[in-house]
Amino acid sequence: MKWLGVSLFLGLIPLVSLDFPSLALGAPEQPWLLESSSTVAGSAPYTQFLPLDEITIDDLITHFADGTLTSVDLVRAYIERIFEVNHILHAVGEINPDALSIARIRDAERVQGYLRGPLHGVPILVKDNIATLDKMNNTAGSYALVGAIVKQEATVVAKLRSAGAIILGKATMGEWAQCRSRKASSSHGWSAYGGQVYGAYYPQQDPSGSSSGSAVAVSVGLSLASLGTETSGSIVNPSEKGNSVGIKPTLGLTSRSMVIPISLRQDTVGPMARTVKDAAYVLSAIAGQDKFDNWTSAQPFRHESTPDYVKACDFFGLKGVRIGIPRNGIKYFLDERTEPIMDEFEKAIQVMSNAGAAIVDKANFPAFDFPAFSRNASIVLDTDFVAGLAEYFLHLDHNPFGIHSLEDLTSFTKGDPREEYPDRDTYVWDRELSRNISSGSSESFRAYEANLKMGLEEGVVGALDRYGCDVLVLPTFASFHLPAIAGLPIVTVPLGYYPADTPLVMNLKGTTVSVAPNIPFGISFVGRAWSEEKLISVAYAFEQRTMVRQRVKPLVSPKFELQNVVHVRSIRLESTLNNATSQVGSQKTILHRARSQMMDKISSLRSWTLSLPETIDMVSQSSL
């Protein structure tokens, strides 16, 4: 099979207004999609497909190969599903109107035997702080960047295109990756441009973290997978609340080039999917060195080739693995809300033990000073954001509002009523601007060094070394702090969900529900730098033995499925064939009549020709 590497440009449909009738007017080929699930329900489909909130990349590869499904079918189904529920969940901010055109190209390539890889023709959403060089915006949820044009797109997006993926659209997110307001003044997943993202498992569910739209969209099958970003918890937290899988890679495994930053020293880009294997497929596509991100040059892989993370998916991946439980890193965060999580966590430990893992309980961090972590992390993030934001603005070809610094951005935000200031304040920015220190200052560097020591030798690596462990395991709510400051990888998978008698807990602003019945939670595996293969192997083995995702269902879920779109296609094809047959029949009738008329004329001409000698004789005799 020949492999291609071609980059294509896409386009934009805004979903910000959340007014679906008006959105349909601008939707790509929307009249085709107006045949809803109710129209085709009850008609027997030609092929039985898994629901789109369960289907995997392996399933798609099979359907593509046997011709029962096309990428055009898949894109159309996802767009219809987005239109069906986005007014409730607000997970998708923009749809790429050229996605169908790109899908047709991928289908044509497939017919010709050209495949770019396992993601060929697979639609994927990207978070709205990951730049695409096309007609879509890259806003970080702010009106300040609407209409801005980047000089080049994010390397991870270019890698997805090269791998054959279709960029379906932009997932909504917490504005500026939750780096604007104090917690009591805003909410996870809110942005001026995208609105409030809600989780699908309880009314007005807090989606948790800034990669909220990416997680919610994947959870209910609005795309096969998505890209998120994490500085401290923003992949793993939304993933657990979406009953999904999230991989926060080692700092430097994936490029951050042309990703709107918070901290060059902590930011990562990673996949979010419904299964470990699907997340591994996406990670394999986006990992690798990049000349535009020097941190990727630290990768230890030979010949500059990253591992095939899909091969790490091993059902027996727990056998013989030493798994440590750092109880002191968990205890700090325990309260009455975490009791159901810890009950499931202890059951999960037994599952791992039964699968052959050696469990090392109380494999504690050598030190765990969370207040010190918070102080130092605040200095690092504050100084990095000021510098990184200014650097990002330099890479814009078009900057419609002339914003070049955090000062400019603060002024714009406070002056534009769409940004909902002062109801949603700029506390974080005000603090950052008041520090009067830079990311290169000695104070910032000392805070960063303290973070590294806390996260590595006094934290994750210290525990792994002291107790001879391969992996640490924690409930996801306690998993991300030390890996964030140390640049270490995490894989989170579903663990369970809150029981029916769970009391409701609102967020600090009182606008979303943080804890309630049916809301999922997760378990995370943490390891050394570049240990993604081991973490994926362990996470996959646990996932396959528990299949927790199948035990809890969202309250909001689209009804439109692949059967619907393929059935409509078959009806259209049958109609086209019938029309063609009818036209051929009509043409045959016309030809038959023409032939009959021609034969009559030929017969008349023949009779006339035969009588011609007599006529000549008669004329000759008359002339004599």
C-alpha cells in the first residue's frame, strides 16, 4: 500500500450563536443532511454499524476496507450529530465547511489504493487554541482573536493532515485555557466566543478543565477523537468527567508550535478518545521532533523515530508490573466528595493485582508540600504566560485588533461587553502584570527549579526509584499536579461514576454542577519521562478488564447514526440508478422509433428507385 503525505486547507462555520436554524443556512451541503434519523428509522440498513459513541478506529478501518462506509458518510454523520446536541452541550465552536471536500479526496485516494495511515479519512476535532492555517479561527475562546490569521499552523495539525485525518472543526474551551479569572468568577469550559460547555452526564454538568469541548465531543460521539492541551490537568480532568481516555504526554513528545501558550515549561498537546487504543493511534500520529519547538529535541528515540504506541496495547500489560500507590499524594485531596471515587479505586487495585501486577502500597512521594507547589507554580505560569502570549502575537499575519501584549489583551477584554467583564474578572492577568518579573528572571527560574525538584526527585521519580516501581497509580483528581511541574506523562481511563444518592455540589460561581449522580470519574497511571509505552500498556490492560465506560451512559446523546447516513446514500444511489435506467429505456424507445422511421424512408426510397426506369421510359416516349 502506498503512503501519501499531503496537506490540505479547510474552512469555517461558526456555531457560537447556538441558533441552529440559522446555522443550518450556512452549513456545508446541509440540505442533504436534512433527512433526519426519524425519516429513515425503521428501514433496514444494509450494514450494521456500532453507535458513533462506541465505534473505534479499528472498526472504521474495517468498514472503509470493505466498502460499507466512506469518509464522506462519516463526516456527514458527525455534522448531523453536532447540529443535534450542540445547542445543549456547546462542545463544538466551529465546523470546517471543507471537511466534506477533504473527505471526498480521502475516499478517492482509498479507492486508488493510496493510504496515509490508520487515521486516513478519520474526522478529528482540535481545541480552539491549536492553530489551523485555513478559514477557521484560533481564538482560545476570546473575541480578541476572531479574524486573526496565523503565519503557519500548529505542527500537530500538520501531522494529523499528513496522517490522513480530517480536521472536522474546533472544539470549544475554557477561555485562555482557564488563565484569566479566579475560580469564583468564572467556570470550567466557559469562553466569551464559545459559551459554556456542559458535560453530558448530568444537567449543567461542569466539564472540568479547559479542554472541555474536546472531551465532551468525544464522549458523545461528535468526533472519533480530539486534541487537547494540558498545563496542569486540562486533558486528564475533562477526560475523566467525559468517561473517556486522555493522554498527557511527556513535555517535548509533541510539539507546541503555534499553540496559544500558558507556559513553555509545562504545556503539552495530547489526544483524547473513548478508548486507550484510539488515543494511542492519535498520539503516534502527532508525536515527534519539530524544529519549531526545541523541547522536542530532547526525545531519546533512535533515528528520530517515535514508538508505535498502538503496539503497546497489550491485554497482558499488567502482568509483572510493579505499581506504586503514593498515598500521601492522594490523602491531601480527600473529602466526603471523594469517598465514592476511593471505593472504586480500591476495587481497581484488586483488578490489577488479579491481572498479575505487583502492588506496592504506600509508595509515597519523598515529599509532598502542596502549598509550596502552588506558590512556585503560580510564579512560573504567570511569567511564562506574559512572555509566551507576546511571542504568539508575533506569529500572526493578520491581527485585527492590534493586540501585542497582555496589557493590550486586558484592555480589550475589559472594554468589549461580549467578554462579560467584570462579572468574569481578569484576576489572573492583573496578578501577572503586577509581578514585574520576567520568565527569564532569577525569581522565575528559582521557582521552576523548585518545581522540578518537587515533581521529580521529591515526587514521582523519587517514589518510583525508592520503591522500585514501574508506574504509579492515583485517582485522576490527585494525579496531575506533580507531573505538570515535572513534565511527566499521565494516562487517565474511566474508573466509575457517582451513585444515585450523591448530593449535588455546584462550582464556586454557582453556574455548573461539579458533583452529582452519574457523573464519571477516572483513574490515572503516571510514569517517568518518555514512558508512554509502559503507561499505555498498563492502562489498556486495565481498561479491557473493566470496560467501565460501558456501565455509565450520558443523559444527552445524539440519535443520528451511521445507519441513517448510509441508508440515505443507498436510497439516493438507488434513485440515481433507477433514473439512469429509465433514461436508457427512453433512449432505446426513441432510437427504435427513429430506426423504424429510417427504415420506412429507406423502403420508400428503394421503391422509388425501382420505378425510376419506367418513369424515364415514359418521359422519353412523351418527348418523342
